[in-house]
Amino acid sequence: TMYELRRQYHCAAYNMLTAVISCTQNKLQFYTGFLFKEEPSKGQYLWENLVDLDREYHFAAELEVPIDRKSQMTAIRDEVHALSTRDSSPGAASPPFPRRYLSSQYLADSSLGADISQYDFSTGPQAYPVVSTSPSSDARETPFFVSEEKVEQDALNTHECMLPLMKLLDHLEHNKINPEVPKGTVPAEMPPWMAAIHKKMTEGRTHRNVRLFLTRLIVNRPKVFQPYAKFWLPVLTQLVLSGEHGGE
């Protein structure tokens, strides 16, 4: 339908913007403003354009068959300059990184193609060699962390934007763009991007499917949200008690 095509267009645009911001920005305000914040007074909504509001989600209390888990490969550039310095010292062995991983097919042919290989927000283990644009580019390459995780292939995890959002949160944590929370302390406030999600979850007019999608994101990345449990526990408890979670 036209509605579904429009939704898929928004998802593709959002995933592309996620890759661009991740490759070019290291300040939290850009992530919040471009990827999480809404302006309802101006008619600018985010999640309603990404999530299928017409779909009915049903989750059985007991599974008839085991949930299918799909392996996903992710490559994130190591930003620790000390490692690069150590590997480039005289006599140091060459690091075993024979391949680069292309993070976005959307920008492969654009002027950002040289830098887009920094982060992998793709949906599978797609490995492509990146063509060097400079004779000395190999000397400036930094290693990659390549991780693999098994993702449950349920109705929410198979959404076009779920994996890019999960990897975006990993990127914020790995590169210390998120405010660091010392162990044993309880933060007084949430990061701006998380506060925007929290506001969306607590607004009365927020659609049930949007709440389910954002809740699934929280469940997929518990370590990111755990330090802010005092803010999220009441919200998630209310969702369960409301009966809007699609469970039996």
C-alpha cells in the first residue's frame, strides 16, 4: 500500500541519517536533535513515521517453537588512539584486520563513502573491500571491533530500524558520547536522547505500537538503560499493567 511504501521510505531515510550522524558527529546534541527529538507543535513526528500503526502485535505466553535467532555481524571502529600508536611503533606486528566493513549501502557512492566504513549499521554480515582514496590511507586506518550477536527474530526485532538503533546505542556507549555514570551512583537525570524517548513513552497520545517498539529497544540494550532504572521502572510497569503489551 501507499502507507507502507511511505513508512519504508522513512525507515530507509532514518537509517541513512543514523549512519551519517555516527560517522560525522561526536557531540550528543546532534544525535538528540536529529535522531530522537520530536516537535509535535510543528507537526514533526518521528516514531509514528517509522512504526506501522495499523499492525496488531500478539505475543504468546508460551512459545510453541523456539524463537529463531539470527546472527548479526557488526563492525565498529576502534577510536582508542593509543592502540594505533602502539601498532605503528617500530617492530610491532601488523594487526590482523584484512577486511573493512561497509556500514551503509545507501552512501556507498556518495562523497561520504570514504568515511562511512567506520560503522556498520547493516542488517547482515556484508563485507566489502573499501577502495582507498589516498595512497597513504592504509597507514591511517584504525582497527575495528567486530562483534556478533544473536537477535531474536520476532515481530519487533525484524523492524527495519531496530538493528540500526541498537548499534547506534552501542556507538554512543563505545565512543563515550553518552555521559559516563560512575559505578555505585544514581544519575540525577537521563541523557537528552533518552529523555526524549522517556517523554514519548509517557505521553498519553503515544500509539501502542510505538510504545512496544521503544520497549523492545530497551529490552535489547539493558546495560544502556540500567543506570537509569529509577526513571524507567514505573514506565515499563505501567505498560505491563495497562494490558497494551500484546501479550496473553
